[in-house]
Amino acid sequence: MGRRALKGHSLPQPSPEAPLYLPVTRRALVHTLAALNMSVSEAAMDRLMGAWNRPVPFPDAKPALQKLKGFSRVILSNGDEAMLSEGVAHSGLSPWLEDVLSVEPARHYKPHPQAYRQVLARYGVPRGEVWFVSSNGWDAAGASSFGFRSIWVNRRSQVRERLVAEPRKEVSNLVEAAEVIRAGV
């Protein structure tokens, strides 16, 4: 597989009029429910989709962010700006984050290089100085392909995807990721 394999598996790109993240996610949920021969009411569907704006962080998120004091701690997400703003506020992690970046301005979802490029444009740092942590193997691989030092948080010991690039490190939780970053490994 060449570099195109990563690009070929990205989501449809946001339009200038409206972000597509939540509508795409809703369609994926409808598809999954149909594949499982399940159905839910519109009210239940709205509650499920509303959960994107009310994330509950993993218990290790706050300790990991605290361990990274002195580093710029930034979220880069495929979510739209409004969803991320509400979600981060709800999570209670705002005090430990310097910034939250949506791919919305780049008009490309990760793993497209334009999505990762926003970090360089915003902070003026070389690619090789950016540590990128993700619980998605494809996202960690995309970040590695872009030139970031990526860490895949593989909480459930999943089999590694066969992608063009691999994360620099694989850990089982966010505190381990913070320790890798602090050690500069």
C-alpha cells in the first residue's frame, strides 16, 4: 500500500457551508443499527448523537495532562468547532488544555495532511517536534506519516492496522503516553 491508502480511507471532506462530522456520524450510526437489525426512536437517536457534546474523559486523562505541564497540550479533532467547544467544557479538562483545533478550517479530515498541517501553522513548530497522541490507530499512523512523533493509546490491546506508517510508540493508557513524551523517547 502506498501513501494513497491513508488518504483513500478518510471521511468525506467538510463543505464550506457546514461541518459534516455529526451528519456523517449519524449516518454511520443508522447504518450500524441497520446492520445489527436494531432500531431506535428519533428521541433515542438524538440522545445518542448528543453524547458527542458531553464526553466523559477516561480517568487517566487529567493525570496525564497534569504530568505534561510545561508542554503545549492541544486537541486536534475531526469534530466541528461548536461540538468541540461544548464537549471540552463538559469534560472538565479545559484548565489543562491550551487549545482545541478542529479540522473545520482546513476543510479536510484526518488523516489528510492538511488537517495535521494546522498544528504547524498555528504554532510554528517543525513536524518532528510535535508529539501526537491518539486512541485511533489510523490517526496515529496518519500523524506518523505526516512526520509527527505519534503515540497510539491502545487501551484494549487491538491488533495493529496494516497502514503505511506506524506510530512511534504504543501504550495502554494516557499516563504511559505522558511518560513517553516527558522522556522524549
